[in-house]
Amino acid sequence: MNKIDKRLMYFHIVAFLSLPLLFIYGDWWDYIYSSIFYFSVACLGQAVIYHRCITHRTFTPPRWLFLYGNTVS
């Protein structure tokens, strides 16, 4: 495991452990922000760009969407 993979793993562990705090102490704005962040990273970044575009080459996205998806994921 290289240095970047370890950093990403630690980031995901901290994010996962902070979820109970969001549900206990979070306000409704926190739910909206976390939903937007989840949609932009999981849906646009990983599912659309990496899976459909790079792996299967099923479509060619606009340049801005391709750069955005690579940046957030």
C-alpha cells in the first residue's frame, strides 16, 4: 500500500466514524451538505466517470464533467 492509499484509507475511516456524530449533533443543514457531497463524490465521481466512462467507455462526457469527476474522486 503506497502513501496515497494509506491517506485515503485514513480519511475514509475518520469520515465513517464521524457519521454517528452527525446523526446525534447534526442540524438539518449538515444533512443537506453531506447529501450533496455524497452525490458529487459517489455518484458523479466514481460511478459515472470511473466506472462508465473510463472502464466501459460507454459515453464521452463534456470536458468539465470529466475534469470534475476526476478531481472529486
